[in-house]
Amino acid sequence: MKLKIMFATIAMAAALASQGEVLPAPQTTGGKPMMQMMSERKSQRDIDPSQPVTKQDLSNILWAAWGITHEGKHTVATAMNRQELVLYVITATEVSRYNPEAHTLTVVNKGDFRAAAGMQDFAQTAPLNIVLAVDTSKQDRLDFQAYTAGAASQNIYLYCAQAGLKSVLRASFDYEALSGALKLPHGERILFVQSIGH
Ligand SMILES: Cc1cc2nc3c(=O)[nH]c(=O)nc-3n(C[C@H](O)[C@H](O)[C@H](O)COP(=O)(O)O)c2cc1C
């Protein structure tokens, strides 16, 4: 019996480990009124490289962009419920992939890959870059893919306005360098990168 419990515990730990780093629970209530957030949304590029983004803010940003809300669906609508969005997180120490169901991050590349996050200086030093990619096997229509990534980006912008963070969506990046840093699986396509910080 004791052995059974031990194996079950090991199996559970292995399952959790395979889901990656567990993020703090997202804060899904409260905050500024929506109309105020919309009026405060803007692109800001003077991001301070020395001020990190907290794990709680990262958790809230990822949830706002692509978290699960209702019946296995997301904060963002997707055409025919294809749920094609894939988010990657680039920090000074690693590149991770977001698992919305478990609200966890799986490291896909260890090291500082911010130089691949964009051509503009601030992108290469920002403490956080979120890559908005899509799984083209789930949705092959470019207009629908762009809608999904755009809606997720707007949610990030609004959360940043709410949290007093700076943010800017970018289409300027070296596709080859960035897909290498992400170890982008076949069939995924990068659309935008959003730089975030203080
Ligand atoms: C699809 C898209 C791509 C963009 N690409 C870049 C970019 O590569 N670099 C950048 O600094 N800003 C980029 N921006 C930000 C725009 O320049 C910015 O949204 C615009 O100037 C309006 O300013 P606002 O966001 O403060 O309203 C992009 C915005 C969008 C919607």
C-alpha cells in the first residue's frame, strides 16, 4: 500500500513537472474600470531594462491574452472555436511556451534570446517579450489568425494600462532568428511580438 502511494506521488510530480512552471493564480476580478483602461491604452517604447516584471503581472498578462474563461474557451474569441493561438514568453533567462489549460510555462530554450525578439533596441533589453504565434494546422486563414493575435494583443495592452506597465506590439523582428530562439515547431507561424516592462 505504502509503495502504491509512493508511486502515485512520483507519477503526480512527474505529470506536474511535464506541465512546467506553475504561475501564480491570475487576478481575474477588480482593477480599473474598462472605459478608463481603454482611454489609457497606448504604445510605449521607453521600457526600463533594469525593472523586472513580477510573476503575478506575467500570470495576469498571459491570462488576459489567452487564459481559459468558460467551457474550455479563452479570453479571446476564435473563428469556429479553432483556438489557434500559441504564446511564447521571452525573458532575460529563458524562452517558454504558455499552457493555458494548466496556466503553466514550459521552458523551450535556456538563455538570453532577447536579441532575437526584435530589431528595435528596447525590444532587445525589455524584461519581457510575448510572442504571438498561431498553430496553422488549427486555422489556415490568415485573416482569422490575425484577428486572434490582434485581440490577444489588445487584451495585453489593456492589462498593461490597468497595471501601469508599458507595452508595444511589434511586427518588426527577424523571423528566422526568432523562430530559432523559440525552436518553433513545424506548422506554427509567428505574427507579432509585444514588448512589456516599466
Ligand atoms: C500590427 C502592428 C504592428 C506594429 N509594429 C510595430 C513595430 O514593429 N515597432 C513599433 O515600435 N511599433 C509597432 N506598432 C505600434 C504602432 O506604431 C502604434 O500602435 C501606433 O503608432 C499607434 O500608437 P498607439 O498604440 O499608442 O495608439 C505596431 C502596431 C500594430 C497594430
